Amino acid sequence: MTDFMENSDSIDDMLEYLTEEVTSELQEEYSDVRYGKRVSVRTVMNKIYGSKQTQFVIVIDEWDAVFREYKDDKEGKKSIWISCETG
């Protein structure tokens, strides 16, 4: 997480960067899967699962770093909680 945070100005920027990197890596690894125009971690993983029946386990190391480093970004923290609650 801290690698993504070092290259980001806010929580929203960090989440966008993280999404871009993870989805890009998955699409490269599973290049034979057809992806739609909407790209998110969830949609990419769903397409891979639908095509390959490949399951994923996501481990987020230092997940709490966001709350330590962006203490004053209340809107960004709220968006993280909403994302967690809605999947």
C-alpha cells in the first residue's frame, strides 16, 4: 500500500492508481479473456472467473496505512468505507 501512496496525492488518487495497476496486470496475465469497456478490479476478476473459473485471494498488506497517512482526508476515507461496504 505504501508504494501506491508514495505516488499519490490523495486517497482517491491512490485508489485510482491501485485500480489501474491491478487491472492492467490481470489483463496482461489473462490476455485471452475478453474485457468490456468498464474496467474495475471487480469486473476484470469477474470476467476472468467467468472464462477460466480462476478464483482469487486478495491480501492487502498495510491496509491501515491509508488511515495513518491521510489523516485529514475525510472524504477519501468515506469513499474507502463505501467501497468496502458495497464490494
